Amino acid sequence: MAEGLEDILAEQLAVIFCGINPGVMAAAQGHHFAGRGNRFWRTLHLAGFTPAQVRPENDRTILQYQCGLTAVVERPTARADQLSLHEFKAAAAAFEEKITRYAPRYVAFLGKAAYCALSGQRDVEWGLQRQTFGNAAVWLLPNPSGRNRAFTLEQLVEAYRQLHLASGDRRVF
């Protein structure tokens, strides 16, 4: 990514987790989900994707577990609500091309905002979507940001576990 947070991608992954955009802390450190209050790495581990909790500075190891990381909008912000609809629309074609190129089984949007902006839908439910995106099945997950207190850690883990089970990875960690 041009603004300091590089994608962690490989072809044919089970899941590409797609954040809305990098947080300021993550961009400054050069590692995904580096913010102190972010629950992504803990949730991923407790949901069964990784055998131990990955530290943000070891974010590249996620590829070992058939998962990748990217964001729809490259510009870092302190809060996702600092992004405009125009920024999502401007990023849409390149983002869809990226997903098509890497061909994951699932693209998991973390939060509804980016997916709604890209798909033009307003009312979407959590979980598996009917439409594909870049030829990948779409799964909507709650955003693990520490600012998102609408979901407890247990609720996040359960939502992510459903994707883990659907992704076909039968390893139990």
C-alpha cells in the first residue's frame, strides 16, 4: 500500500481479511491491527485461525494459516468515520481487481461500511453474502477495533469462528 501499510497477500488463500483502512498506529508501525485496543489478533486465535495469538509485528505469519490482510482505502485515519464515500468509490475498481488477482475463497470485510459502499447495498446482515466480490465469496464480520464496543470479545470470536469453519480449514488450534 502506498501510505505505509503493505498488503499481506498470496494467491489462492482461504480468506483475505479486509479492513476499512489502516489505523494511524498501524500505519506508523507498518503492521496490521497494531493499535493497543484492537482485538483482531486475539479474536483470530480464539476463533481457530491460528494456534497462538500473533503479535502485530509478526503479521506476515498469517500467510502460514492461509489468510491474508488488506484494506479497501489506503489512507490511514484515527477513525473509520473520517473516510468519505468518495474515497470508497475511488478505491473500488483497484480493490476488486486485487481480490480477483489473488483469488481467495473468501473476502472477509471487517465491518459493514466498506462493503456497503462498494456494493451499493444499505441493509446487509452479518455472515455470508449472496453476492460475490472479485469472484470470491463475501463474509461480513464485526470490526474488531477497540472502538467497536457493540460486540464483546465472545461475540467477535463466535462470528469469526463461523467463517473459520466455512473456510474449509479443518485444523483445530
